[in-house]
Amino acid sequence: MSVVGECLVAFIFGSVVGLLVQRSRFCNTAALRDAILFKTYRNTKALLVAMMILTIGFTTFLTIGDGHPMHFDVGLNQILGLFLFGVGMVLAGACTVSTWVKTGEGNVGALWALLFTFIGMFLFSLLWSYNYWPPAPSAMTGEPNLQALQLGYSNAATLQEKYGIPAIVFGLGQTLVLFVIYRAILRKERGQSSGAASN
Amino acid sequence: MEFFRKTLDPVIALAIIAVLDIFMFLIVGAWTVGGGETMMTGLAAQAVLGEDLQRIPFWNLVFRPDPGYWKIYISLGMLFGAFVGALLSKEFYLRYPRHLSEWILITVGGLLMGFGIRLAFVCNVSTFFGLTPEMNLGGYLAISGIIAGAWVGSLIYKKILEG
């Protein structure tokens, strides 16, 4: 596909996502924060349903060698980076999606958060240019590199290649785990509502 | 139109987004936001610094500024779609954080998000809607990080709420 075609597809996808997120008030931050702080799960359930659909969809296509999976080595930087991100999103009251969506609704605070997300990225680029960690994509080998705190590259497709078991089988296992969590939340909600009714 | 009068069930919204994301996965790659934001940062920095940006190796070895990077247009699309949705549902109006403390929290939160995304190579969207459904090891590492971070962030937030 041409560059223009890719950008057009991305814009159309983004527009539909923006519209649906705006109309549903879905928020990834709330999916985690509200479950931790307030024991409410409106957004958590939506996140789990999406992850179940995606796991089945992605692993089905990975089984037949289709799709464009993300390809880079992973390691300690994912834990540290998303830890900082998790703290930041709760403090800012928005994640990457809601900053764009709320900005589209006229929320100046969200625009401010976006501006400082960009500044945070630029500051990281300065630090990276000093210590060169985590390794640049061109230096990644796909294998563990413990010196650089990297564990290499693995996903459902590499599991299929290594063990000869179709990727979808692993996908169904993950979907089952997500479904168990989803069902536990539904049970908890039923318990909360019956507790409230008896009070 | 009913769609613009009532709030949509987020489970339905996210189920539709997930199906569309599978098409994206087949065409160009799964939904992501952080990569596009980084490229926008690079393009903005290039506009301000010009040739001097080349003196920062990150913008040569990791992200070379390129306006044709498709991930940028997901973010711009989200902005456009949300604007249209807010306008048609009469929910568009300018709103500002009321207190100085809110401005400070948003500033610190924004900086942490930007720094964290680049350190991890992924954002929350890639974590939940890309890496983990692909069963990439990085997805599980990132989820453990973001849950721990959200927990610590929630404790800080609670402390601030309680005064």
C-alpha cells in the first residue's frame, strides 16, 4: 500500500475511534484507576471485551502467517516505562487516547497534557542520546541480551514456530483467562448491587 | 439522531473498535498512539531546531522525522472524530482546569507519560490493543508496569483528594 493510502486508512480508523470513544466516554485511565480506587468497572469490562476479540483475531491471522505484528525486542524498559506512564496517566486524568479525544471536545487541560507528553518525549530523546538505552531498533537481534536488560522478541507466532502448536491455541488460552477475569468482575458487580439493595 | 443524544455503551464501542483494529492489523499494523506522537514531537523539534536536530542521535537512529508516518494520522483522526462527535452532540465547549494544583498534576502527568512511552517503546494503546493480544512478551511486561504505576498514581491521587 502507498504511503498516502496508509495515512488515509489510519486517519479513517482514527476518526471512527475518536467518534466512538467520545460517544461512549471510554477511558483507559478510568479502566484501571476506577477499578483500583472506586471498585467500579464500567471501562474495565469494555477493555477486557476488546482484548478478548483482539486476541482471537490477531492469533487467528498469526496462525496463517498474516498481519503486521509489532516487532522489537522487549525487556526491563517496558516495565519501567509503563510504570511511569501509569503514574502519569492517573495524575493527568487521561491517557494517550483521552488526551486527543478530550482535546477534540474543547478540553484545554487535555491539550496541556498532550503538550507536556511531547515535551516528555523530547526530554527522553536527550537522555537516550546520552546513554543509548534501551537499544535502538537497528541494534536489536530478537535474542535475549541480558547486558542491555533485553529479553528478545516473542509472540504467538514465535511460540507456534518453536513448539509447532498453532498460535490460535495460545490465543484461546489467553482469551479464557481474560474471560475468567471478566466473569469475576460481573460476579463482584452483582454482589455489590445485591449488597446495596439489602442496605 | 439518537446516536448523538445518548451515551453509547463502552462495551459496544470497544467491540467495534476491536474489529476495526483487526483490519488495521492486516493492512498496516495494530492501533497505536505513542509512535505517532513521537513522530509529531520530532517534526515539531525539526521545525524549531532545523539542522541542529541532527545533533541529537535519537532523531536519527530511532525516529527520523517523517510526515508520511501513518501512525500520526491515527491521532489526528481521533482528534477529528471526537470534535465531530462533540459538535453534533452539542458537547463541544472550552473547559479549563480550575485550580493551580490541577495544572501542576496535568503537567507532571503529561511529562511522565511522554517520558514513559519512549522509554518503553509502547504506550497504553499498544499495550492493551496490540502487544498483549499478539501475545508479545512485552505486552505482559508493560501491563505489569502500568498496573503498578496506576496503583501508585491512585495512592498519590487519593492523598491529594483527601487534602
